[in-house]
Amino acid sequence: MQQVLQNLRDGSTEVADVPAPALRRGQLLIRSHVTLVSAGTERMLVEFGKANMLQKARQQPDKVRMVLEKVRTDGLATTLDAVRSKLDQPLALGYCNVGTVIGVGPGVSGFQLGDRVASNGKHAEVVAVPVNLCAKIPDEVGDEAAAFTVLAAIGLQGIRLVQPSLGETVVVTGLGLIGLITVQLLRAHGCRVLGIDFDPAKLALARSYGAETVDLSKGEDPVAAAHAFSRGRGVDAVLITASSKSNEPVSQAAHMCRKRGRIVLVGVTGLELSRADFYEKELSFQVSCSYGPGRYDPSYEERGNDYPVGFVRWTEQRNFEAVLDMMAAGALQVQPLVSHRYPIADAEAAYGVLGGGQPSLGIVLDYGRGGEMADHLIRRHIPLPVATTVREDSEALDRNAVAFIGAGNYAGRVLIPAFAKAGARLHTVVTANGVGSVHFGKKFGFSHASTDTSAVLRDPAVGSVVIATQHASHAELTFKALRRGKHVFVEKPLCLTLEELQTIEKAHAEQAVYGPPPVLMVGFNRRFAPQVQKIHQLLAGVREPKSFVMTVNAGAIPAEHWTQDPQAGGGRLIGEACHFVDLLRFLAGSPIVGHQLTAVGNVPGVGIRSDRVSFALSFADGSFGTVHYLANGHKSFPKERLEVFAAGRVLALDNFRKLRGYGWPGFNKMNLWSQDKGQAACAQAFMRAARGEAPAPIPAEEIFEVARVTLELDASV
């Protein structure tokens, strides 16, 4: 299918051929009829992409601070690689979609096949959208009009925050698409409206909708005009729908308002506020968040948990419905706002208009509506130009062929290059939406891009799979791959529950009945780091018990991040601290026979506790280790530090870059500046085992032991 993508590195736009998205629980699969280009948001993205690196940095100073902190902890080369990788990934554009439902995911109610819906789907021939971001379109509303639903909901949410009442005077600053829609919705509320802009054509449209206007291009004074418009009292409210770096729109709004007036920012402006402007009038100022309550809430948007209507009357979805009802009643007229129409194949020309000097308002992309469902629209597995040499030997082909399930930033920047370097034949890369699979597939020379995980697991040409999805899917995918007899490399963690662990152990044991079981490996890359291998070598001659102190300055992650969700990510103890359970298990070279954990106290103000813990491990040979996994430190402090005390000697490893020995005959220090060497060695060891050239790099029993101990530690928090 065709989809519009933007390159953030240079701002170029392309219509790419990508596999149709997977339909997941809580989603609708929609065949697009039309989509609307958001002139404000998408123009900013195009302009950001076209900016050079210095200009990009100036536009995002908060991201620059994050980059500088990463340089201090991870080094310049690693940081530059991460930034380039992020900018290299294409961005799927669009969020105003109209189409027909062609698939209903599990757990969805209220929709059926054939429904015509408006959603925040992308510019693509087929989209998969969470159900709470979709709304049925009344028969009286045409496709083009319905394409304005999401933009109109943005304006409507700003109005709800202003809380206008019949007869109030309201100023709308900025008469783009959202501004002109906001004018109409305010008029429907019974408000008197004053529109402000530089563009005479937009001002004329605002007047046709019943507003009075101020033409800034003629030097008209907006504050004086607002004073006269409000009969000398000051306006009741101002909605700022403009996009500007200037602080002037907010300052003007403050001077326009009466005492205790309301100002709501829907667009983007400078926010250096004058206290005096707001203090003397006791003005209220609020920033509106997109389409309404539910926005950016994973529970609402991704998992489909609606807010009770008695407590949250207007959610994102209910705002969509309200807008569509206004259109059906004729109270909201958006057809005059369409300035250009293009077929999806000519999307590049549409974005040329958006980024050029030609006047434009609503740019509609058309996908066609007639005919049977074409095969290319629902094709979820597509071939790619193969950039690597494929060997013809069938036996080697099967054992060396690797499919990647999941291709996020870490997989694309570290995992895939590591496996390519290890000699893997990159067969198929699978992602849920298809964009990442095509991007990384072309970049690294995969032969196929797909959104169909089941088909890949069934494919006899795939001998090994790398699982790099979100944590909640690791156990099921590992189980299914093992049952198919495929070698499995799964990014940590192996699973999220003891029940899942038992299922995986059973599947692995069942395969052993028929001969050597498939290689199972978790991405415990720390044990493969060159410095850790050196420590392991030095400790091999130590016969007495060893003591380990591992300090992890993990850094804070917001509570709403998916990794902190017990169902999606399992929490950071399971998701990341397992690395250090494995590391100490490897260096001790002895089974774990006991463990104990202490977490930060369960006191007021403390939410998540599993990322501020200290746990001790006891080993069968008398060794012990302590891991301090802490998310309440500062980023400028080294992230990981390992200290080993043994036989009157000490080893200290900082950030897997600097290893120092104290009292070790013949060893003083070992410095390496690449943190990806451990991952490269990890991938190489797996591939050698998958090809039958070496035994499994980590015994399966040891993998299960580390998983079990980690899960038991988490359960004790």
C-alpha cells in the first residue's frame, strides 16, 4: 500500500510502498477515502526537516540538553550515532483520516465492517487506529467535510476550556484552518467573534462565517479593535490559534481582556509572559491539549478504556462525534476551506504547495473509493531490493536466515547492525505498522518487509528469529518460535511472569525430545563486553569466594512510560535490572542460592518503587553480590559501575569503558570507548551457535535461573 513519509534529516517527502498494518486488539482497520493535510503541524514538521543541524538544535533546546548529558555519560561517538539514527527514521505524516472499516480488532464494540469513520489515522491507503480515536460519520456528512473532524476537535477543545456563554465577546487570533473552524463553533455557541490575521482571504472567510475582523497587514491595531468590539469593557476571552515564535499574541490577548478574562492557547507561540499584564486583571491562561481528555493517555488511547461519561463528558472521541453532529446539522461549514485536491500518488506535489509560497488552506489527499479491495492494499508481506549477497546453499540458507520481529530505535541502531556483522542473512523484518520494516529493511538489506508475525514464524526459510518488541509480547513470541523449532534471540526480559517462564521452559524441553533443542538466548550483552570477559578471565584463577558491588544510576523514566506499566513493560526491575542479575551470575560462575531485596519505603509521594532498590545475591560457592539499581540519581554521574573484591585485589569497571585493576599481577587497566562491542559479541555468539559452529553461548538452565530470580525479586517489592 502507499503511505506518505517524511525524512526528518532533510525534510523530503515521499510516497512509499509499505506492507498493510497489523490489526491489533482494540483497533479498527480502515481503508482510507480521503485525508486532510494539517497546514500548521505538518508545515512545521517539513520546515524542521529542511533545517540544518544547528537550526534543528535551536528549535529544540530541551533535546540539546539531553544530547549533551548523553555525551558526558556515553561518549561523543555513541551519542552522534544515536542522534543520526533517530533523524534517519522516516516519520509517518497525517492525523486527519476518513475511510471505511475493513477490520475490527478483538475487544472492539460499537463498530462493524463497512462503517464510514473519521479518525486520526495517517496519510496511508490502510490504517490501524485505536477505537477511541475513531467516530462514525453521519450520512449527511461527506468524506471531505468529515476529514476536518480532528482539526475541528482541536478547536472545540480550546472552546471547552474557555467555557463561553451566550452573548460573550471572544477573539480568535490566527485564522488558519483551526482558527476558521473555531470562529464557526463560537458563533454556534451564540458568541460575538473578532478574528485577527494578516491574510485578507482568510479574513474574508471569517466574515462570511459571521465574525468581525482585524487586518494586521494593514496595520490595524488589534487591541484598540478589541476594545471597541467589546463596547469598551474588554473581551471576555481570547483563543490563540496562531503559530508564531513571538510573545506578542499572548501579550495582546492580555491587553484585550476584561478583568478575569480567559486566554487559551491552542496554537504555538512564545510564552514569556508579563506578570503585570495578568496580575492586575487576574487573568486566567491555559494551554489546550489537542483533541481533548484522553490525549496521550495510553490507557484511553491504546488500551481502549473509556472515561465514564458522568465524570468526563467530553473525551477525544466524544468531541469527534460533536463536531460531526455540527456538520450534519449545517452549523459547521468546512467545504469552503478546501483549497487543493491531489490523489495520494501526487502527495509530494501537495507538500510542495504546503512548503512553498502558493496560498493554501485545506489540502485534501484522495485515495479513491470504488472497486474491490485491491491485493496491494491488504498485502502484509512485501519483497525488498536485496542489498546483500544471498548464498544458494539451501542448508546454510536455512540455518543462517534471521527474521527480526520488532524494529525500534535500539534494534535499528544496535541489534540489526550487530547481527549483520555476525554474518546473519537478514531475511524479514516485522513491525506493526510497516513503516519501520520498510525503512530498516532497505537500510540493512533484508529481503522482505512484513507486518505479519505469524507468517514469519511459519516460514521454513527462517531459521532464527530476533524478538525486539515490547516486553509483554516476549514470552508468547518466544514460545511460538520454539514450538516451530526456530532458534530464538529475545531482548531482555525473557518474560514477565513465572507462569510465562514455565511455559517457555516446557516448550524448550519438548524440543529436546527430538534432538538438540533450538538455541535460546536473551540479550544479556553485559557479559559479552570485552572488559567483562577480561574480568572473567582474571577471576578464573581465584578459588575463594568473591564479592561484587554493582551500582546502576538508571535515570528516571516517567511513571506513564510503557516500561513502567506492569502489563506492557513489567517495570524496570524485570525489564532492565535482569542484566545485572545475569552479569553477577556469569562472573561468579556459580548458581544463585539466595536473594533478598530492599526497596525505597512505601511512603506518601512515592509511586513506583521497583526502580529504587538494592538487592543481594548469594551464590553456591560462597560468593555474594549487591546490586544498587537507582533511578533517583543525576544523569551526569556514570550510569553503571562494577566493583569486584577478591583475594586481596580489586577490579573497578566504569560504564563498560574503563577497567582498572588494583593489586592484580600483570594487569593495570583496559580502556575501550565503544559500548556496542558487547552487543556485537553477543550477536556473534548466537549466530555461531545457530549455525552449529559452537554450543549455546548461555546455557538455557542459566537463562531460566536468571529469569526466575529476577521475577521473584520483583514480586518482593
